Amino acid sequence: MSAESNAPVRLVIVGGVAGGASAATRARRMNEQAEIILFEKDDDVSFANCGLPYHIGEEIKDRDALVVASADFLRRRFRLDVRTREEVVSIDREKRIVTVVRRGVTPEQEETYEQPYDKVILAPGASPIVPDLPGVDSDNVLTLRN
């Protein structure tokens, strides 16, 4: 329960894909009353990471073929509040608030707002480590973020 009596717990999950989307669906199975908000800074909230090398290698031509579960599917099936193109940029643990940037089509359309939470799960992913090697900046050398 949250600080308010009888109010459902508000769970904020930062990041989608394997970690965040899995945590969100598991949380729903564990608590049908919870308010679960999933923030994903990109367009796709759940896709097949293992297929990315095949997409880059052009064996899988259509990137959409890698989408495992759309944001709309997660909303309908698991009653999740899925917010794509929204990036959590800071967390105030004392106030239990995350600051979110909602990406617009243009930078002028970006909005920043605060979202309160009772519990938070961090699943933001990682950045590739690019070694300092000759040729690393060549056109045929690629990195994956997800």
C-alpha cells in the first residue's frame, strides 16, 4: 500500500525491453490493484534483442519484425500505463518523485513533468563499450545499445 490508506501501490519502472517489460508484467501478476507505470525513452517497449545482429546484418530487413509486444498490447493485456518516448532524467528518493522528459516531434514540443511513486524499478539498459582500436570508426564497425 502507498502512504494513503487503501490506495493502490504506484510502481514506476524506468526502461522497457527485456528487464523493464518483464518486471512490469510480473508485477501485474503479483498485484492486480497496483498502478504500474512503465517509462521507455524510445518508441519500442519490447523487442527481440537477440534479433538485432540479424537486422543490422540485413538478414531481417523489417525492424518491426523484432517487436515482441507493442505498447498497446501491454496496456490492454496487463493494464499497464506504458509511456514511450518519455525519459526519466532524475529521481528524488526523499520526495519519491521521478522527473520525466516527454519527447515531442520537435525539441520545442518537449515537456518536463514530475511523477510520484511508491516503489521504483530501474531497468534503463546500458551503453556499449567501444575499445580504442584501429578501425573502430569504420563504416562496417557497428555497436548495439540494447
